[in-house]
Amino acid sequence: MNFSENSRIWIYQSNRELNPAELALTERILNEFTVDWTAHNNLLKAKAEVRYNRFIILTVDESQTGASGCSIDKSVALMKKLEQEFNINLFDRFNTAYRTANGNITTATRAEFEELIKQGIINTDTTVFNNLVNKLGDLATKWEVPYKNSWHKQVFGDLVVA
């Protein structure tokens, strides 16, 4: 199924990686959800994926049917169910994901992230994840970005060691 580059996306980041069993179950639950996801009794053209065993990305091609408040509420309820099922946090927007020097993806709380910046472990070239991206076409170019090109710079900017 092809999706428009203008398809709407929602990115939910887990505070930890899902293990293989959790990943398989999450993918099954997400697939079951998107197949039946509706807005005002109209089936949404939707898909879901898990990237890097940590990021849940929901996509809706709104060229056919737009996601409504109620349909979005259904997806939020599903994410809350996944949080409880796997004892993860998907709604902490200051739980920041970044790539370590060896390329692994990890997360840090706001305080931990600030400390990593002060120590020079995170710098202007560190890849961070911009989970505010909301269009499918932007996922490839605006999601994984250097710190210097991210919203993180606006929040933590004065702390960065070049």
C-alpha cells in the first residue's frame, strides 16, 4: 500500500528498547489496530511500524479520510495500553533519544541529557531524534538530525560544547 508523502504521522518513543518477544507482540497489536482503525465509521488508510525496537510510528493517509479527534483518542488509548502491557513510557517528551558515539540509540531524561551535554558527550553533531515530525515525507530528512539542526538546540543550546 502506497502512502502520500503528506500522510500524517505520530511518533511514540519508548524509554527503552523492546525485547524480541515484546516487539513481535507490539507489531501484531499495531497491525490489528490499523486494519480496523476508523474515523466517523470510515476506515482509515493507516499503517504502523516499530523502528529501532524503540519508536512506534503511526501513519494515516488523510487524502481519503482524515483522522478525527475520536480516532486519535483511540490511538492514544492503544499507546497507553502498550505502556501498561510492557512497563514502558511512551509519553515523556523530554525523554530524549540520541545516537551514542558508537551508533547505538539510547535515551536520557532531561536532567541526564543536560549532564551529557555539559560533559561533552553530546555535542552539536550528535544525532538526536525529532519526534515532533508529523508528515511521512519529513521522516527521512527531519527525524534523525544533528543536534545543531534540532529543536533540542533551542531548549539546551547554551549548554553545548562545540
